[in-house]
Amino acid sequence: MHTKTDSEVTSLDASSTTRSPRRQAYYVQSPSHDGEKTTTSFHSTPVISPMGSPPHSHSSSSRFSASRKINNNHRNTKPWKDIDVIEEEGLLQNQDHNRSLSRRYYFLAFILGFFLLFTLFSLILWGASRPMKPHVLIKSIKFDHIRVQAGSDATGVATDMITVNSTVRFTYRNKGTFFGVHVSSTPLDLSYSDIVIGTGNMKKFYQSRRSQRLVSVAVMGSKIPLYGSGASLSSTTGMPSTPVPLKLSFEIRSRAYVLGKLVKPKYYKKVQCSVTFDPKKINVSVPLKKNSCTYD
């Protein structure tokens, strides 16, 4: 055994003081693949820690930086998620708005279609009811009383006055197959030489579909001034001794309610008849021939 001398010790101390301190070397174990077998080998890959710091400080800093990256990535991705949520809410709102608009359009289309169909149906009913005009036929007239006598009008002028009491009968037939009619009439005027000597008012009535009735109207006049036209009518008995030509005129008005008050066609028929008063046929119903009357 060799004993170091003082000079050697001194030289060793000097050399150790002059040399720089060595850094600690760390080795990292990494797997290696050899063929089918997997073995673990140690590669001499030193990881030098400056200032002699332990290796765990490097790993902790790496974890810290990794966590910061993750947090930054999370922060960076969060606004995008918020944007996606906002866009999705906007899409949902647009869908709801579109649905509400489509419902309104459907409702308006339904109302418009219903109105058009109802109008078309009403026009069809109106057109179908137009040819179904009521039928009027004057049957007879009966003179119960006629008297001509001298008198004066309201102003005191002396003239012949005539009094008439008669009855007019006619048939009214509703030819409508699916509606009834409300019937009215203008006054029935019986005139002589353009002077109305008798008037009658018909009572309003309702005629159901496909039915008819016989209507009787009293036509009367009391002390109607004739002025110069009554000279040929006067007689000693007060009744005209010769036939007297008269004229009967009135208008029948019919209104049908086909579809309530929405479809209500109206029918007008003017009637004019030539009537002859025969003194021999007093209180007798005189039938009127078809060519005696006109219906417009």
C-alpha cells in the first residue's frame, strides 16, 4: 500500500480547487424494441440540471406549463362554445318565428279559401234560384156593388161620384224547389179612363217551396169624383146600364231567403188586366181569360 506524501496531497488539493465543480448527471430510462421481444434498456442520455437542481424541478415546471396550456386552450375554446350556443339559440328563435309565420299564413289561406268557396257556393245558389220565378194567374173578378150619383169633390165642385165594391182572385205559385218566398204587393188599382175608382191592399204572406194558394183581395172605392168622365155612367137607377171598360193593375213582389239573408233573390211581376163590368153580372165571379192580362 502506497502512502501519499504531503506533496502529493498538496498537489491533489490544489488541482481539486482549480477544477470546476462537476454537475450531477441524471439518466432517463427509455424502452427499446428488439424484434418481437420488448426489453428495457438504459441509454446514457444525461439530463443536466443547472445549478445542481434536482430533476423533479424540471418535471414540475413542465407540468405547470402544460396545465397553463390546457387552461389557455380551455379559455380559448370557451368563447367558441358560447358562440355555438348563441347560434343555436338564434336558429331556434328563427325556427319558432318561421313556424308562427307559417301558422299565420295557413290561417289566412284558410280564411281566404273559405270565403272564396262560400262566395262561389252562394253564387251557385243565386244562379240556380233565378229561373224559379213565381207564377201569378188572375182568376176572376166579382163586382158586388157599383153606384154612380151626383155629388161634389173636396173643393165643392159639382161632379158625378162613383162607389165600387169588388173582389179580385188570383193564384200564386212558388216554383222554388229548395226555398220559400215572402210575398207582398203594391195596391191593386181599378181605374176608369185613367181615374182610379177602387184600390185594394193584399196582405203579406209566406209561400213554402213547391206550393200555391188562392189569394182574394177586396178592391173598393167610395165616392170617387169622375168629373166629365162620368156622364156616360149615370142612370136613373144609379147603376151603369151599359158595359163599362175598366183596367186592373198591380205588382207582385217576392223575396226568397235561399241562404239566410246572404242569398235572397227578388222577383217582380207586373200585372195588367182589361176588365169589363157587365151590369147583368152583378155579384157574379167573372173569369178572366188568359189574353185579358199581361205579366211582365
